[in-house]
Amino acid sequence: MTPVKNSPLVRKLSAFVALSEAELAVLDHLHQRRRTFLAGRDLVHQGQSEQAAYILSAGWVCSYKLQPDGTRQIVDFQIPGDFLGLRSVLLRTSDHSFEPLTDIQAAEVLKGDLLDAFTHTPRLAMAVLWAASRDEAMVVEHLVGIGRRNAEARMAHFLLELASRLALVGMGSREGYDCPLTQYHLADALGLSAVHVNRVLRQLRENGLVTFRDGHVSIHDHEGLIKLGEFDPAYLDQDGPLVR
Amino acid sequence: MTPVKNSPLVRKLSAFVALSEAELAVLDHLHQRRRTFLAGRDLVHQGQSEQAAYILSAGWVCSYKLQPDGTRQIVDFQIPGDFLGLRSVLLRTSDHSFEPLTDIQAAEVLKGDLLDAFTHTPRLAMAVLWAASRDEAMVVEHLVGIGRRNAEARMAHFLLELASRLALVGMGSREGYDCPLTQYHLADALGLSAVHVNRVLRQLRENGLVTFRDGHVSIHDHEGLIKLGEFDPAYLDQDGPLVR
């Protein structure tokens, strides 16, 4: 297992706060109950109560809501360093489900663990609130995307957001990244049909902007993609640390 | 001014945690820099940095994002007891703007105030994280609404969500509530045109479900509206307190 000091969560929170030895020790403790979960088996079901949260340390997960008519809206994808279900541990009932898209490694975190951590390291409480705020800022961006951006701009914005998030935890760069998502995932996240996703991706490739093929995203024209997606990474707030 | 013990924020956080005297004192301290802001003058501009957050104690606010093409997506409305710009104080740059829709009263909260509060009262840190999680759950619901619900269901869901939120802070009930929003606000929040909003509201009224007129929402058929909007209030998590 990865030593916690090099864990994705530590890399991510370091964008907000320069972590002390004591804070690293608390994060280490939060990682103690690590488990492997298999692709395709939900960790948390919508409507379940008394949930744990998880810190994802390897693999990809999607969070989604099922509508009564059976359609699925993917709310976001989680990558290493992200919390799964932080809302579920605080709100009594999980308002959405989590499905591992690959086999994953995740550490279980209970409400008591969080309260202990916050008691001993208030700056860590701020950092977790920062991470939650950043998650919310992403959902807001997706809301704006579905409400106001056309399909090409939405896709461009989405692929750039993933590039930035993955770069922060050492899993990609502005040149590209490995990505296990299918066109069905993209469709359910962006509010498009799979056929439309296919057409949009072909268009972006033919315009020399980006290629998504065989589980890899290759960004050919970073500036062009930013312009198309009207992507301003300020909401990801990862030029830290802010608190020293 | 309202004594802080009866403040909307205290009422709201009490749905999560049974607040102690010490915690109430810290909340009192957070309310010390109270000011009045006039309707129509933005508190926080998108892209501004080094922001304070605010605790709203009276009046209505909307948070929105301007798109480069000049269109506006309203992300949410804030009512008494809500934080304004909690994200802005943690993320370096505000990712959205806040406009008071009425004259409001709000208390300024700086990053240092939050860190102090968290240091002395870790349960309050949990409560603030709970409130932030609830805000995020609302944005997720709006995302699902715009992505997957038709116009009537979206409006029904929206009006019921406001009813629940307002009831929690003592400003309404399932029979109805005062509401200063215009059809333009509803349009920009729900991703509809103002004409469409008008038509949807007429439809809901003619079907005997709800009337929104002269600044007041009258709910005639609560069950019928819940069914139409597929509204499940679990994500608002206000049956507390969870932590005693």
C-alpha cells in the first residue's frame, strides 16, 4: 500500500494547507480501514442510511442518482484522493449511489473518526471543508454546463476538469491521462445520448483538439480546448497551499 | 436585532446538532459584524478573491454565475440561516456572485473566525460541514432537475424545497410562504424562459396544486405537488438533531 504521506488525499489537501506532522498522523489514522471493492458493485445505495464515508486511494468511481423513471444522472466521477459519500456520513440518508468503475481501494471513515480528527486538528477540518466546497463548485459547474453550454463546450470543459483534477494527484498532465470512462458514462454525466457523445468526440478529434480512444485522453490543443469549453480552473483552487 | 439563540442559523444547525452553551457563544461571536446590504447590489462578485463569507440573518439572496455569452444561471437562492460564500472564503476565488433580492442583514465571517470557531468547538465544524453538504445536495438536486425533470416537475420540486427550507427556519409551512422571487428568477434558476415559467405556473394553479401570486406561494395540494415533483425531502436532512 502507498504510504499515506504520498497518498492522493494528502497531495490534494496540500493544495489547501501545508500539513503538519500531527495532521499527517491523523490522516494516516483515517486511512486505517482500507479495503478493496470490485468494479460494478455499489458501495453506497441511494436511500441507505447510517453510512460510512470512504477515502478513495486507487481506482475510479461514479456517483449517480436514479430517477423514478429509471434514467440515471451521473453527478460526478471520483478519482484517488476524493471522498466518497462525505455527505452520506453527515446527512442521514444517502442522496445518491456510488459505483466503482474499476476495482478500487478505499478506506472507511465513520462519523466518530471525523469528529475525533476535527477535535485534534481543526486545520484539517478546514481542509475537509475546503475539499467539500471544491466538490460543490464542481457540481455547480456541471449544473451551469447542462443549463447553458452546448454539447461540444460541455465535453471540452469536462475533459479539462478531469485533466486538472488528475494532475493534482499525479495521475495526468495537460497532455493527457488514462481514463476508464465509456461513452455511456459520458452521456449520463453530460445529459447527452451515447450517439451524441460519439459524434461530439469525433468532432473534437477532427478539429485537432482532443482524442479519447482506448482508455486514454490525448489533448492535442490545450489552448483551443480551453477556449471552446470556456474553462477557467479557478473553481478547482489548486494553486495552493493557501494556509501555511 | 434577533438574539442569536433564536437566529435562523441556530435553528438550522439545531437540525444537525444539539448545540451546547459554548457552541451557542461561538455562534454569537460569529454574528458580531452584522450589516445591512441593499437589494440589487452584489455582495460578492464572481472572480473576486480574498472574500469574506456571510451568515444571512434576514432577507433573500440569489447566487448565480454569469456565462461569457451574458446569460445567467442562478445556482440557488439563500434564505435566513444560510451561509453566503462559504466556498469563497475557502476557495481562493469566488466562483459565483451573490445578489440580495431584498434588503438583507448579514454578518461577515473571515477565514480566521472560522478557524477559531473550529478550534474551540469541533462539533460546530461538523455542523458547518453538514450545512455545506446540504447545500451541495441541493445543487445536485437542481442538476438532476435540469438534466432529467420536465418543466412542471422541476417547478413543483423547487417550490416544495423552498417550503421545507423556510419551515426549518420558521418562515413558512406546508400551506405556503412569502416569496419575493419573480418569474425571471424562476426562469434563470430552472433553465426555462420567463414565458414558459408563466405557463407552468398557470398549469399548476389550474390543476389545483399551487398558486404563486403577489409574493406568496399557496400550496393547495401538498401530496399532489410531491407526486408531480417526485419530491423526497431526505436530502434536506432536517429531522434532527443527529448529534446530541
